[in-house]
Amino acid sequence: MEGTIYSLIPPVLAILMVILTRRVLISLGVGILASALLLAGFHPIGTVERILQSFLAVFTDLWYVYILVFIIFLGIITAFISVSGGSVAFGEWAAKRIKSRRGSKFLTVILGIVIFIDDYFNSLAVGQISRPITDRYKVSRAKLAYLIDSTSAPICVIAPISSWGAYIIATLGGIFITLNVTEYTGLSAFMQMIPMNLYVFSALLMVFLVAYFNVNIGAMKTHETRAMETGELVDSTKTVPGEFTEDLPVSEKGKVGSLLWPIIALMVGVVAAMFWTGYTASEGDTSILAIFENTDPSAALFYGGIFALIVTFVLFALQSSKGEVQGNLFGKVVVAGVKAMLPAVYILLLAWSITGLISDLETGTYLADRIQESNMNIAWLPIIIFLVAGFTAFATGTSWGTFGLLLPIAAQIAVVTDIELLLPALAAVLAGAVFGDHCSPISDTTILSSTGANSNHIDHVLTQLPYALISAAVAAVGYIVLGLTGSTLLGLAVVLVAFIIIGFSFKAVKA
């Protein structure tokens, strides 16, 4: 079954069940079972062994363990910020400076662009900072999740000084050495590919227009209307990751610093840990690029989380000594913070498990082989690769896995046929992977965006989908133009003109 059309069954089945049932844990469980059955040749004992191995692989990989522990740390930090009155105080402080609902959404977008160091960190940190403000202006959590998700991965994939940039640059460098490409280095190619990453610009332009005009497409309209009319920011009948399941007393003497200092400590701790882990692994090369190429983002999140947790505990102790909070609440707050993040932990565990099984089924390899076997006009290479990368990331739930799989194949095809299309083809892989990642309910970035916004995960997936599809359609036209003309400027011009038209359309709808 490996590397055949049958390998598409588990991811497609899981995604269809997510959309139809809106029960993500059951849907992922069915996908895991289907994957294990195919890998074990429908042998019962072999199927059970495959499932257990997939979970064991998650728990024995420090990358995954660090991310899970970081998420729990963040839940605890959030609980203490809430009890200390920090969220309320920050909301009141921001309300004096941000005077409109539109302003609260623009703040979220700007933060999403500025915090580009890592997508996991971006998704969770931006949610922590923005949520008190967007809540005050009755912005639905589904809209907040969309604003977070549509700025995290897109900005990270074009930032050379980020965990994404370092991974991509290192991957490109290895590909060029293998294929004897001497015209580019990994860094020079990455920088030249930035304007060719048309989906990034489409997604960012779309999110700015949506924030400005407040255009709500499809299910998003239901969420926004409910938020404005009733003040209910989420559907109370659904599970919301990151939300507290029990009432905690909130201090009436909270200060803005009660929220800002833990978040600042988190930022400083993560960035410092990224530099340290990168520096210690660079073997004497202390350049910024070398450090980021060798950094360990998951370990950095873990160490930064510990530092932020210590700062949070110290702040709580100081408040307790002044009688501003009840010191005997400490254990209860910790437990509440852990419980709040358990839904996200469960979803991530199942998502990572099915991702590993899908990798064993060689789903991505099957799709990649179809590209190599096709006798297409080389001018159509960018758009074809964009679409295949999009579907691969959608089906597998991983943009990084799609990078690793399709970048070498796209490079090989371009080198053999037309070296002029090398960079556009590679850029199309990056763009398509981010697009597919945006649409996939089993994507870890999408899951963490739901968590950061305290939005029901399936609500986030379904409300974000129309915006992602429109952005992808515009990018696809741009890649057709880029492939046929060889002009990056014309491809970008198509995207810009399309969004000028879309902007006028949004304005007309709101008039």
C-alpha cells in the first residue's frame, strides 16, 4: 500500500470526517486506524502494533515532548495572568489607546508580522497579547484565530532570521550541492525567492483587507454576528482549547505588568535559548545565519517557557505578599492552567501520530512521483508544483515535511528542463505548503492558532478556509503568469491588481 494511490485514503478520510462530523479527535482516530490497517495489511495485531508505535514515536521524540510541555507551561502562565488581574488591566489600558474594533484586529495583524521568530511561538504569544483587547471589542475567537494563523506561517516562511528560514536555507544549500548548482547559495536563493512566494503576499493582503472592511464570508459571519449581538465570542456548546473550565477569582488590583512581564520573559527566554542552542551547535561558526541554521526551536520554546514560568511565579508571590491575590490558590491555578491546554495536547498527539503513519505510507512520495512522471509544458511547472504542494501539506498536515519532500524534486525537474525556473519552482513549493497547511485540520500550526485564540479548532478551520482558498486562487493565477512570462514582477502585479479589485468589492459590500 505504501507509495500508491491507496496511501491517500487515510488523510482524505480523516479530513472528510473532520468536515462532516466536526469532531476532530474521533476523525483523527479513524485516520490513524485506517493508516495502521493499510500499513499492517489489515492484520489485527500488526494494526495495534503500528498504532502503539506511532504514539511511542511521539513520546520518545524530544521535539514533540518539548512542544507539549511548552503548551502546558503557557496554559499555567495564562492562568496566573488571569488570576493576577493582568488580562483585565491590560484590556483597560489598551482600550484607552485602541479606540475601535478595527484597531484591535490591526493590532493582532501587526503583532503577527512583528513576532516572526517561530510560528508556534507566534501563534501562542500573539493570542495571549491580543485576546484581552479583541474580547473587549467583541471580535469572535474564530476571527482572532484567522488573524493569528494568516500572519504566523506566512511571515515566518519569508523571514531569513527565523526557525523556518534557517530550515529552508539549510535545505536549499544541501539541494544545490547535490545537483551541482553553483549560481546560488542557500541564503541568496532564499532572499531572491521572497517576492516569488505569491501566496504569502496574497494571504497578508487578504488579512489586512478583512481586518479593515470586516468582511465575513461563510461560517465566519455566524460567529461575528453572534459575538456582536450577544457578546458570546465562541459557541458555548463546543470544546475550546486554552479556555479555563472552572471559575478562578480575579484580582481587582491587577496591573498591566502582570501580563506584559511574563510575555516579555517568554520572548526574551525563547530568543536567548534559540541563540544559545544554535551557537553551541555551530562548531565555531558564530554568524547569525549559522546560529539560526543550527538552533533547536522546540528546545528554545521549552527553556524560554521555564524562564517565563519562573518570572510568573515570582510576580504571583509578590502579589500574594501584598495581599492582592490569595496565595493558597497556587495549586488550583496550576491545575486549571494544565486542564485548559489538555484539549490542544490531545489534538496534537493524534495529529502527530497520523502524520507519522502517513509518512510511512509515503503519501507525499506518491504525489511527488506523479509530478516527475508527467510530461507537462515546463512553463506550467510553478502552478503545478504550487497545487501539488498545497494538496500534500493539506493531506499530511505538515509544511516542513512538504518542504523536505518536494523542494529536491522541484529543483531536479527545473535543473534538467529549464534552470531559469529553478527559483520560481522552489518558491511555489514554499507557497503551496503554507497554503495547504492553512487549510488542514491536522496541521500543528493550525491547531496552535486555535489554542492561542481560544477558538474551537474545527470552527477555526472552516471559517479560515474561504479566505485561504481566495488567496490561493489569486496566487495560482500569479504563478501561471510567472511561469508563462518568466517575470516575477508580473506575477506580483497580478496579485496586487487582484486584491485592489477584491478591496473595492469588499468596500462595495460594506457600503
